Amino acid sequence: MNWRLLSWSVLGVIALLLAIGGTWIFSLPAATAAAAIRPIPQEETDATIAALKPPKRMRPVVAIIGINDGTETTDYLMPYGILRRADVAEVIALATAAGPVTLYPALKVEAQATIADFDARYPEGADYVIVPAMYRDDDPTALQWIRSQAAKKAIIISVCAGAKVVAAAGLLDGKRATTHWYYLDELRKEHPAVRYIADRRLVVDQGIATTTGITASMPMMLTLIEAIGGRNKAESTARDLGLAGWDARHDSSAFRLTRPFALAAIGNTLAFWNREKLGIELTPGMDEVSLALAADAWSRTYRSRAVTFTATSEPQQSRNGIRLVPEEVTAHWPRDLLVPTIDDRQPAKVLDETLRAITDRYQARIAEFVAMQLEYPRRDMPQ
């Protein structure tokens, strides 16, 4: 075999792919243009609240479903933590099977029950089922259970790309909906009967609620809290989270594939030798919302991955009762590779501070790259 010829052939293929890729990249817009965000009409807000009223119980039951081998970190933990803070419902974090739930892009937790356990305890079904993004949209066990809960008149609430799971269950056809900007084209192609609504962080239609990207679960949960416990309860929970206001308003045009986003993804992926493993020490009583936001953000830089550790293999219980499983067992972590301590700071502020820390470590363009993945309308950017 002529190895020199083979090597030149490989280089030629790589050069061709780079040329094609370069043409595609430079066809992308250089930036997104911010649009004026119009207030949500009061009648629309009132209709949303009315549509989310508890369908069965005075104190409703909320089930958050995850698959064991890949459920989005913040989609799973943020609804749980926020609803438990508000104490307006019974909230249970579920898994499709026994065993730990591996979250992506970071963290591992113990579910509080399996879906079979839940069905035995609540044969009449949940009031609300929260569906995060999942590594697989077509997990048959998850899809069947979501369908069964909808048949029992539970309100189904998808977070982020969880809309693809709900659509795969056959529950979004003909309904108004939204999803994470990156998966919108895929959702519309695979489920053309879905009626996409732009410029809304959350949409509710006929017992199904959907949201835009990952961080939209915060306003979605506050809206749900208002529907269950009233405006005052929602406002006090928002203050506790560090959020000045929330509603469904959104600038969809600000979130789309751009040249800087593509270059950051490609460049950081190719530089695999320069990737860092950042440690987060698990401690009892950690706020699961703050932990999820920080771990999620650091793990989306494509330059780093957040890893939890403790001195023993024993899981640590979070502020609101989730058992957090350490990914590594060690008493020490290099100081320069430690994620800043996640203490009692308000979760919304933790995310802003994490994005600033990412800017300091990797440049502002990487923080913007992360914020785009989270579909987070940064409060320190013009709106």
C-alpha cells in the first residue's frame, strides 16, 4: 500500500470538508438582531393561568419524569427545586426504571420513585407531568407513561426539547407549541401538525404546555405556581429565586444559529486536548436549582465539564430532598479546577455569576455560546 498516497488522500478529504464547512459557516449570520419585546396582553396571561389550574386536587401532585440513561440536568432539577420551594404541591422526581438517573451534560441523582411506584401510589394519575429533554425522544416506556397520564387528565408540561418527547407521544398534533430554538426545525419537520408560536417563552394549549430553551423552566414554574397558589405566592417565590419579574414574553429572533455560535462549537470541539474537568464538591443541603444551573453552564462551554465529588461515595441530600450521587470520590480537587462555591446565593444570580466566570476563564464569546444553548435572555445584555 502506498502510505504517502493514502496520507495525501486523507488530507485532501479533510481539506475538502473544511472548504465545504467554511462555505456553510460564512453563510450564517454574523449576529442576531434584538427586536423590541412587546408586553403580553393581560387577557392572554389570564387565559394561561386559567388553563393551568389544578385539574384534580386542591393540593396537586406533580410528577417529573426522567429516563435513567440521559435526562437534561436543569430541565429535571429546576422544576423540582422551584416547586418544592413554593410548597404548593406534592412534587416527585421519577425515573422510568430503578437505579440512578444520569443527567446530561452533568450530574447524577437518585430518583425518588419509579413510574411503576408512582402508578401504584396514584392510580388516578398526576395533576401535572413535567417532561424534560431526554437523550432519546422515542423511549417507549416514557412515551407510554406520558400518554397514560394524559389520558388520566394530567396537564403535560414539556421543558425545552421535551416538546419533542411529547410530540413523539402524539400529544402535540394540532396544538400551539414552542421548543428550544435549536430543535425547532426538527420538531416542525417530524411533526408538521404542530402549530409553532414565536416570541413566547411558554405556550399552553388544550392541556399541554411547552417552553423554549432550558432556562424557560423558571418562568414556566412561576406561572404554574401562580395558577396553583396565587400571584402573591408566585411573587414571593420569584424574590426567593432572585428574579425581578417573569412572563411569557420572548424575542425568538435573538436565538438562532449564527457564525460565532458555529465557530465556538467547532473550535472548542476540535480542541479536545484542551478540555478541563472542573470539580463541584457536593455538600448536604445544596440548592439543587443553583447546582443544576452552574453544572449545566460549565459543561456547555465545550472547553470544560463539571464533575461532582465528595470524600465518600455516599450520596448527599439536596436542600429539597434530591439525593445527589458523587461522580468521583476524592477528598481533594486541584484549586484552580474548582467551580466557585455554590452557597446560599439566589439561583438566578448564580447563573449570571457563572456566565461571568466563564467569560473570565474562556472569553465573552464562550459565555454567549453557553447562554445561547440555555436560551437565556441575559439580564446584563440589551433586551
